[in-house]
Amino acid sequence: MSDSPTPASVRDALRRRAFPELKSALAAEPSRLAALWPKLTPLERAACWRLLPAAALVEAAEALTPQARWEAYQASSTDCAAPLLEDAPLGTRSLFRAWTSREAALLRAGIS
């Protein structure tokens, strides 16, 4: 993946099931997700959101628009990435972390 994630590099990483690679790229530049958001499909958005490490969540959430925060909030379950997990290696699901109630409150606060 390039230094800064692009829609094409996100799609490529998801297609290849290179979830650790995408997770690292998103963690390095969490606010970049806001620029990518409108160019990604709902499944791609949900996957990127679920792959964000806890330390990157606040920065990413603050960069999102209220509408994007709502979409991120709707991706609360790791089940939202189920189509990507079908052919993935065992243990991959653990990369798509569930967020805490504090993180959910952060998203809800930015919606209204």
C-alpha cells in the first residue's frame, strides 16, 4: 500500500484480504479516512472503520462529517464486514475490533 491510503489502495487491500496492511495504513493517518469516505462503498467504509485501532478512532471520528459519523456508528458490529471475512484466513475477524461504549458515545455526540 502506498504511504497514504487512496480509494484504489483500500479496494486493492480489501480484495487481497490484506487487512493488517490496511489497518497499518489507516492507523498511520486516521484523519485521511474522512477524505476517502465519500469515494468508498458502504462495505469499504465499514471495513476501514472497523479496522481502525482504538488510538486512531478519535482523530478519525473528529475528521468525519456528521453524516459519515452516522454511517460509522451504523458499522458498530464486526458483522458489517461479513462479506470480506467469508474467504479470509482464520483469526482475521480479530483484526476487525468492536468498539467500546465510550467510542460509541463519541460518534453519537458528533451526529446531532
